[in-house]
Amino acid sequence: MDKGNLPDYKLVWSAPEYEDKERSRDWFWAFGVVVVTSMIAAIILGDYFFALLIVLAGVLLGIFAIKKSSIITYELNPKGLRIGSRLYPYENIRSFWVQANLSPGTKVKPLLFVHTERVFMPTLSIPIEENIAEDIHDIFTAQEISEVEMKEHPSEKIMEILGF
């Protein structure tokens, strides 16, 4: 399909910024114990800067754990992929992958992976709805963007296991 002959389209969906998780008081106590003992160990070893860094990281992670996620609007249009108010033009997208339960018996979290030209965090992981997975695939394919299999980064799985 020729890029110039693409019909006007606009595919819009919304999803939470991240999955909200209920954390018990025990989780916060365990988190606090890990932060405090790590800070004490750094002080005993004489690394005061690292101790300060641990406290700062602990406070920020604690705030992040309490904060409720906001709803983000995603849009695929003839110009590119819009996430909130930021536009990623198709020319800046190197590849994509749609992870969905398209065949019976599979059970994966529906996600759209987009590899951009950005230096910092070039791969975006975007939650999608199962019913629009094929439409998203068709739009990216029509834009002649290469399809490359991608998966969640291992650090995301580790954070999920730890309750973040």
C-alpha cells in the first residue's frame, strides 16, 4: 500500500499509566526495613553518599508506590503515534510488535511495543485492548514499519515480582 494513498484514520484508546496494585502494611514495613538496613550498611562501610542515595531512592519509590496511576490517551493517526500530548511520527519509529492473544490457548498481556529513535528509553511498552490489536498491526504495516518481535524488559518483570 502506498503511503500517499492511505485513508484518513484515527484509532484512539485509553489505558492506565501503570497497573495499580494494592499493597499491605506489611509490604511497606518490609520495604522500609530494606531501605533502613541498606542505609545503615552503607554508613558502616563509610559510603555516606550511597547511604543518602538509598534514602532518596527509598522515598521516591515509596511515593511511587502510593501514587495512583493516571489514564493516558493513545492515538494512531496519519501523522504518527500520539501518547498524551507527545507525537511520535512514523518516520521516527524503527519497528513495532503487537503482543496479543490472537490464537486460542495463549494468555499474554496485550501490549504494543514501539522501538523509536530516542536515545533514552527507545522501546515503549503500551497497553492495548485485545479487540484493536489487528487494527494496530494493519496501521503500522501500512506505514511500512518493520515488525520485530519484542518482549517486556526483565527489569519490568522483576519490579512486578517485588510489588511495584
